[in-house]
Amino acid sequence: MSYMHSMDAQPFAEDQPSRMSQLGNLVRGLNHPVTAFFHLFFKALAILAYVFGGVFNVGFVNLFIVCILLLAFDFWTVKNVSGRLMVGLRWWSEVQEDGSTLWRYEAHEDPQGSSFDYWVFWGGLFAPALIWSLFGIGSILRFSFDWLLLILTALSLSGANIIGYLKCKKDATSQITAGMQSVAARTGMNAAMGSVMQSAAGKAFGFA
């Protein structure tokens, strides 16, 4: 019996190091693992609190406050930390003297994140927004409009970051395109000047 028990337990014992190795490989693929963790952490907690809060009878008001705080922490983290470190993008607003708001977008030419950082960042940006949208549809179908305010708050905060970072990405693409066009123009100009100089030299020395 003891022999059979050890034989049955062996696959699980071998599988555990394999899973740990896979997890280690995933973490090593991130240039900013701590940032990636918190990029997903507050989002996941807010969604789990919304889904399971009613099961533990937390109460609507308490659960609403907890979710709003988690969403606010997530908004600040994504806006000020994870976007800048993981994909080299940043957006912010400035209030002008006339009271108007000026939106600014910044894209680093050489972002420090890996391709895995890139996918974690954008996946962590769009997936929760999709989940909250499904929650909103379910809330409307159940006529549970008291939760709709929380869902709309989550969507507005997620939407603000999505729009901000999409504009940053668009600005970065425009900068890259403009840079490539500038390099191509300079290369073409240098080639043309070289051809003119070569032709002039040939004529001067009687080669043409």
C-alpha cells in the first residue's frame, strides 16, 4: 500500500516543479515584474470584490466604497507608473490660466519594457473594461440599477486610461513615421548632393 501511495504521488511531485519553472519563466520575461503585478492586482481585487462581495454579506455601501478605492488605486497606478515603465507612455492634464484643461501625451523613443510587458500592459488595460461592460449589461438585464453607478465609475476610469494611452501610442507612431521620413529625406538629399559633386568633379577633370 505504501508503494502504491508513493507511485500515485510521484506525478504530482514532478508536476509542481514544472509549474514553478513555467511561472519563473513568465516572471523572467518581464522587465518590470513588480509593476506588472500591481498593474493587474487592483483590477483583479475590484472585480473579485464585486463578484463575491454579496456572498459574504459585506453590505452594499461598504462594498461600494471598497470597490471605488480599489478602482482609484488602479487608475493612479496605471496612469502614473505602469504605462511609463512597461510601454514608455505617459499622459496627464494641465489646467491653464484661463481655466481650460490642456491634455499632454508623451511617448519615449526607447521604452524599457519587453514584448511580454507590452502584452501584459495592454491586456490588463482592455480585459477589465470588457468584464465591467459585461457586468453592466447583466445589471441592466436584472434591473439592478444600484450597482450600475459603480460599474459606470469603473468604465469611466478604465476608459480614461485607454483613451489616454491610445493617443500616446498614436503620437509615438506619428513620431516614428516622421523620424523615418526625415531620415529618408536626408539620405536622398545626401545622395543627390553626392551625385552632383561627382558630376561636377568629372567635368572639371575632363571625365565627362
